[in-house]
Amino acid sequence: MEGIESVEYTSEVNTPEDKYRVGASAHMAEKHGECDLEITESLENEKITYSVRGYRGSRYTIGSYTLKPTEAGTEMTFVIDYEVTNLIFKILAKLFLQRALEKDLEKASENLKSILEK
């Protein structure tokens, strides 16, 4: 994703695959702040779900990517659920956060596609 400045794994990571196993966790810093992330569901080449604490004023954030093979390639679906902590953040979330997340996801999808097509 765009804007990520650092990721420090807080769980044991011995292989690249360990980053995507259930229970894997990390502390992430990005241009808008810091947060803690944990993988809560992981089905190789099918689905990954994660929870985030402290992301952009939210009490919790849960995101899930699902991959589905199609005749034309792979369909990727992203679902996010979040709860913000106070009224000001609720208003800001409605006005700005949703659009910012959509923009971030679009850019991340373009980056992933370019990597996979090489």
C-alpha cells in the first residue's frame, strides 16, 4: 500500500509465508500514524483477513481480501469494516476516510497487478 513507512513484525517470522499465517502480527507506521495488525484468517491463494487496532482513529478495523479464479484471470474482492471512536472521527470518516481507502486500495491493486504480470 502507498504511504507505508515501516513494518516491524511482532510475531516470529522465519519464512516469507509466516507473514500470512493466522496469528502473524506487526506494528506498522505510515504517513497518517501507527497501528497494529494481526492475521485472523488465511487460506492460501483464496482469502486473507486481518484486524487492525489504532488505524486512523478507528476502534477496530477488519479487512478481508478474497481471490476467485475466473476465465479472464483472478477476481479480487476487498471488504473492510471499521468502527470509529468519537463523533469527530465519524464525521471525518464519512467525508474523507472512505474515499482515501478507496484510492489507497486502487493504487495497491494496480501495484499488485504490475508485479504479478511481470
